[in-house]
Amino acid sequence: MATSAAPLPESTSPITTDRSFLGHPRGLAYLAFTEAWERFSYYGMTALVVLYMAQQLFQPGHVEHVAGLSAYRGALETILGPLSPQALASQTFGFYSGLVYFTPILGGWVADRLLGAKRTVVIGALLMSAGHFAMVFDQSFLLALLLLILGSGCLKGNISAQIGHLYPADDESRRTRAFTIFSMSINIGAVLGPLVCGGLAQAYGWHVGFGTAGMLMLLATITYLAGQRYLPDQRPRRPDREAAAPLTGAEWRTVLLLVVVMGITVFQTITYFQFFNIGLVWIDRHADLATPLGHLPAPWFTSVDAFFSVIAAAPLVWLWAREARRGQESSDLTKIGIGAVLAAFAAGTMATAAMLAGAGTVSALIPFAAFALVGVAFLYYWPPYLALMSRAAPSSVNATMMGCAYLSLFIGNIIMGWVGTLYETMTPGTFWLLNAGISIIGALLVLLFGRALTSRLAASPKPL
């Protein structure tokens, strides 16, 4: 990262005295509801896309119509060898979901240097809306993924950075709880998205589900625009008026420590996101989805993860607040380690289900339990990670570092997609045991290095 790309932002004063929304600034409400609608659309689409690619789009009669797919597939097969429709779907999902989490780095830079956070978020929301609508047509599938990737890059990191700027630098506990509330709103959207879009796709076809996601993304854009006056903005530095201050040695050390934290979180990222890739494929083939009311859509299982993230959020916020009052709250890195252990247990549950199923089917309650467990793992993993990045990142690169926080998801998802291509070469039980072991590696790294990292980050200069 070049220091010349790390400006000191001009910013409005953070809103620190307003406590009108659950004891937090009103701006948190608008950011949370924007993200709820955005996640409603995103997870509604994501719950469909792997099965859509594997079962329809990449099958003869459809695959020939997708613009640019032959060149894309040829490039992949040059590196990975011949890919079945299932393997191509897995790797494509890995690239898409990974790049969605890479482009926030660029979006953070655009906000820091060119447009400011507010305008960058609006552009991102409009690009994502266009991407969802482009998904309605087979021909524009790859274009749709590109628009969603670019739009998400403009939106994701900058909304997270705006939450951090609502609080003073030393208000660690309230900021962490704010990110937990924010994550709860995300998961409310993530619960409803797969249910609505998955149900409509099963009843009326894939493209109706994708079109619904586009309408929801437009609603997210309207919500964000309605709350503009309550939101802090990191305005870009004018390079012709003032020079960018380089990072100090201490700030560079902080950045490097945060990069180490990112690396540790990659392992459970691989396991977590595999549930939304091969997890749905396995459920569709091996879970008993018949009910007295009809066939249960496999995409609905992604709502289980989000639902349990929602219902577990309030108890965890209460627990962490109680521990904070007593001076006993676990560090953010400890929480991340607990999340890695829970994700490993969730993958172990899927391994058990796969071994029980063999070539047959198992009760849908077993994968239901696995998705519930990974939902709680998410709460221990992601909100503390974002809070740590927001608190510790130097102020001159805060938005950029919040974008960089998604690098762990970028790397993890790329690897996750490749791991998913191994599914057809292994037994399902072995495949899920592999994913459990990957997450355990992350937990062991926290156990070995978490205390030292926490201590050194605590001693780092605090952003202004």
C-alpha cells in the first residue's frame, strides 16, 4: 500500500451525542436499514445462483447463450483442467463471492481520495441494482456478476466505515455493540431474502427471483438517500490544496498487525462460505425436503444461518455489555477464535449428516442444525473483526483499511470455490471433515498468537 494513496480525510464531526436509536446515533438506524434491504437482495440472489448455474445455466441448451462464457470457461480449464457444470459453478461462485469482498479496497480508496463516502455508496447501490436486473437474462449473466462486484465494492466498506465514525475512538464497547446491531439488521435481510426469492424462483422460475432482488436493491438505495443528513461523511482530500501525510512507523506497524489478523480469519471464512456453495448442493441431493405442504426449497436453508444470527445477537450484546461493565469482556480476537471453533463444529455436523446419508437422504433437521450453528459462529467472527479494524486502523487510511478488512473474505472465497471443485472427487463426509479442519487451523492461530496481537494493537496509536 503506497503512502501517497492514504490521505487524511476532511470529515464532518462524528455524531457522538445522539442516542435516539437504541442508545445509538440515529445514523446507525439508516445505515442498518440500508444494509438490511441490500442484504435482502444480495442473499436472495446468492441463495439461488449456485443451484441456478449447476442445474440450468451451465447445462446444454443454456450455456451456449451466455455472452463471454466460452472464453471464461476456456481460461479456467487451461489452469484447472476440464470442469463439470458443478465444478464450474463452484469456482464461479468462489470468484464472484471473493471479488465482491476485494473491490471494497477500491471503493474505500475512491471514497478517501475522490468522491467521499456518501456519493460512493450511492453509486454502488445503483450499480448493484443494475446487476440484479441484468441477472434476469441468461445472456447478461457475466455482466450481471461484474456489476454486482463493482457495486458491492463501492458500498460495503464505506457503510462500515461510516458506522465507525459515529463513535469516538475510545468507545470500544459501544462501537462493537453497534456493529453487532448492524450485523443483526444484515441478517434480518438475509433471512427474508432467500425465503422470498427462493420461494418465487421455485414457483415462477429463476428469473423472477432475480428480478425481485433488483427491486429490493432499489429500496436500499432509497433508504440510504433518505438518511443523508444523519450520516457522517469522510470527504476526500484535495491534493492541489494539501499534501497527504505519510504513515508514521507506529501506524505502519498497526497496519501490519491488522494484516496478520486478516490472514488468521481466512481459514474460517473458507468453511463459513462453503455452506452457501456446496452446502446447498448437498442438501438439494441428500436431504429429505418433502413436507406435507410441499417440497422445501434448498435455498431456504441460507435463511437458517441468518435467522440464528438474528436471535443470538441480542443475548450476545447483553453478555458482552455485562462483561464490559465488570471489566471482563473477551477481546475481539478471542471472539474471532470462538467463531472459528463454532464454524468447525458446524462443518462437523454436515460431515455427520453426509456419513449418515450415504447414497440416501437424511432428515432436513441435521443440516438445519449445522446452518444454525454457523449463524452463531458468524456473530462471534464478523462484528468483532470489523470493530477491531475500525478502532485500530490509522485515521488517514481508515476507510481504505475497512475496505481491506474484506480481503480475508476475498482470499477465503477464492480458495473456497477451489475447495468446492473437489466435492465430486471425495465422499461428502470427507469433504466436510476437510472444511472443519480448515476452520480449526484458524482457531489454533488465535490460541497461539491472539494475546500478543491484542496487546500490541492496544499499545498502537489510536485514530483521531
